[in-house]
Amino acid sequence: MTNPPQLVIRGNVVVAAGGTGLKTAEAIGIADGRVVLLGRWDEVRRAAGRGTRIVDAGDAAVIPGIHDAHIHLAGLARARRAVLLDDAADGAEVARRLAGAAAVAPEGGWLSGRGWNEAHLASGTAALQAAVGERPAFLSSHDGHSAWASAAARHLAGIGSTTPDPTGGRIERDEHGEPTGILRETALDLVAPHVTRLQGDSLRGPLEETLDELAALGVTGATEAGDYTDENGSGADADFGDSYSSLTEVASLIDGRLRLNLGIPADAIPAAAERGMRTGMPLPGRHTMRFGWAKEYADGALGSGTAALIAPRTCGDRDTGIMRVSPEELDALLAASRRAGIAMAIHAIGDRAAREVLDAVARANPRGAAVPHDRMEHAQLLQPADAPRFASLGITASIQPIHAAADRDLVESCWGDRQDNAYAWRALVDAGALLAAGSDAPVESANPWTGMFAAVHRRLPTDGREDWRPAQALSVAEALGAYTLGPARAIGAGDEGHLRVGARADLAVLSISLGTLLQAGEGVAGARSVLTIVDGREVYRA
């Protein structure tokens, strides 16, 4: 080697994680953004020159950087300035928080918030309307598949007693046929385009805070999950939807700090094809940002009761949910994506939705050789016969382990007769499927260590009950692999997600030892990064 490494890190280095366990080393050397040395400490130390920076991490675990494979980055940043309702005790608390926000908000401006659940609004929405008065307000539910829109918001959107339910959605109504303000699935799109949101310079502050938070957790990469629609974009990339265009407007804040795959709504495939965009290609002029997948929603969500099921759910109105797209529409989307060289990421939570997506991929023409695999987002309920189809069809299972822990009680209530098929990660792994793990933040916490604990124990660290349905759990190595190597393989990046020689130097020095990591107890949930590096550059130090 002609030049010595610029940085040497000594510690319990996890070179790669996966189903065969962990590969480890005592030290690594980094130069020009890549791993150039790997092995015993004495060997790597001898290669160091006078100017080499040496970090001795002791017995701390040094891991490939975490990649959150399903995050709503723009939404997570905006949530920092919204009315947050996830931890509200009841509907009265929701109304109090909303009234407090209304009291200090600029006159006539929109009130935005997120996080309510069905129990919060079980007694009606009159208290919410009283809290906001004549202001337009839009509150997303915890799962993001329902929303409450105030009377002023509904007026702006033209929603009244004669407004029909849109295809793939529902306007909830009272006994007189009047809208209650609760909107399901595609009905959200009637109001969402009217809601003001943080974009451009107003997004920079909360996004800066969010990037700092992610780096402190050891997150070096993320995949922006994409939007419902392409109608809310802004700036030069307006045709690619709100999240994509909002993030590229502030790309200078992100580039070099986070390795980001930027997804688009499926409706934007023609616009992306016209510009020659392909899944996996770098964004022009950017070093750590690239074009991701096109997002479609096959169904709804468990919490909103809109996940599309083969058999009725065992709670509430005991219906079978909502399919947002038809088989014919799925066929047309996959045909368009194949022609464009853009891979699909299709949201499917219920077993009916999952099966229809799998069937559509089976009918579609093969992907181009250079196009990454399509993805199924969530895959929360599967029929046993469908788990093996992921590997055979080349579909990545994009999972969010924290959902299994957070949704445990809902699953037992609403999918009571099919719990063994819920969050079936072991069945997927055993059938050869590729798992890519993420958080779905801001729906759930962006903390990957809570997710790591949930992947192994299928419960939250604060849940004193026994592990839930442990037969479907992942091992520590499999879970870490799903947060590191899995997302890299999903996008086709052979030099990411691991720390072998030649790899991109994306890594985190953790606050816990390798032994604590391997034990996968509550200590894992408390892990943080003390040093985070992206592309060989320090982006966070505790």
C-alpha cells in the first residue's frame, strides 16, 4: 500500500452481519472514504503513518452504519413542529393539545398534527371542532392511513354530504349522512393538497435537528419511503411529489451526511422516465443521494381497520379492509416501471393485499438486469403459502420490527385467528427472502435500537410480558444484517452495508460492547453512537 490509512479504528469491529452470524476483526483502516485495511490490531497499526488518526474504541462494538430502509424523512422533520398526539391519554387530551396549538398559531393558518388513534376519537369529533373553531386543521392518525379534517378544511376541499367516496377510500359519516371529518385512505387526498407544510428554508431547521438525531443513533443511511401522490411537489422536482422535491430542495444539508435513497410516488413514474431516472442511480451532483423506488399503496393499515384481508378481522366492524388498487392497476404500474427501469415499492399490510401484489409481480415481465428488486413494504400478514414467493419472485421484504411490538395488542384483537402468520420474519428468512429493516418513522420511533430489540424479542423493552410469538423472531445477527447489509443488497450496492476492504466507510462506534449487543437484552435498546462516520467523514461525535 502506497499511502497509509487516514483513520484507524480499533475495537470489536463487526465486519458483516447476517444469517451465518457475525464476521469480526480487531481494527480497520480508512482512506478516501473507503475501508482499506482490515484485520488484527497490530497489523493495521503498523500501516498507520504519522498523520493517521487513531480511535481506540476499547471493547465497544464498531458496526456498519445502520440504514433505515423505510422512513418518511420529510415527515419526521415536520413532526418536530406539529401537534403530537401519540402519547395522549384520551380524546380530551387530544382536544386540549389542539386548543393550545390553536391559541398560539398565526390567525387563519393551518393546524397540523399527527398520532391520534381510534380510541381517541371513539366518542366523536365535536371536541376537536370546538378546539380549532374556524381554523383549517388536518390531523393524521398514528398509522397515517386516516385523518381528521376540520369543518374549515373540509370546506376548502369541497367535501360535503353529497361528496362520493373516492376509489380506494372512505369518508366517514354520521347517522344523517354528514361527514364527521374522519377520512380513510385515498379520501385523505381530498384535503392533503390544501394543507400548508414546511418546505424550502422552513424545513431546514427541523431537518437539521432530525439529521443530528439520526447520526446520534448510528444511522448512516435511509430510504425515503415516498408519498401517496405526486400532486404536492414544489420547486425543480415538483413532478416527483412532496417528499422527494422537499428534500432535494435542501439537498446540500443532507448530501455527505446521510446516504439517502429518495423514493417517488408511483404516479410520478412517467415524469421520472422522461428525465432518465433509474432506481439506484446517483442524483446529479450529489455524492450520497440516489434515486430510489416508486411507491404504491395496495391497501391500508391495521390501526385504521383498512388493511385488506382474505377473511374478516376479528374486531370492530369485522370487515375485510380496503384495497386501494385493482389487479389491472397493479399490472399497469408494473408494466410502466419495467419499461422505465424503476423498481416498485408496494405497501401491503393485509394478507389479501400481499397476495395480490405477489400475483401481480408474477404476471409482470422480468426486471431489467441492472434494476434492483421490487419491494413489499410492511408485509405484516402473510398466508403461509405466500412467504416462499418473495425469494422466487425476487421481492425484498421491507419490514419494520417495531410494528410487531407496538401492534401486539391490536393483532391479538383484530387478527386473533391468524396471529401465527403476522410479522412472519422467520418464515421469510427460512424461505430465502431478503429482509431490509426500517422504522416507518414518524409512525413509530426512528430509534433502530428499539427496533433491534423488537426484531429479537417481538415486544417493546418496556413490555414486561413474555416475548410475543418468538417462533417468528430473528437472531441478533439476522436483525443487524437486516439493518445494514439487507438495505445495501436491496439497492444493489455491493460496497455498502459491511466493512470489508473496498467498502464505503459508513460506520458507528457504539456506546455498548459487542457482548451486550450479542446478548440482545434491554441494554441493546439503550445503545447510541459515540462516533458516526459517513463516507469516511465524521458526522457525529458524542
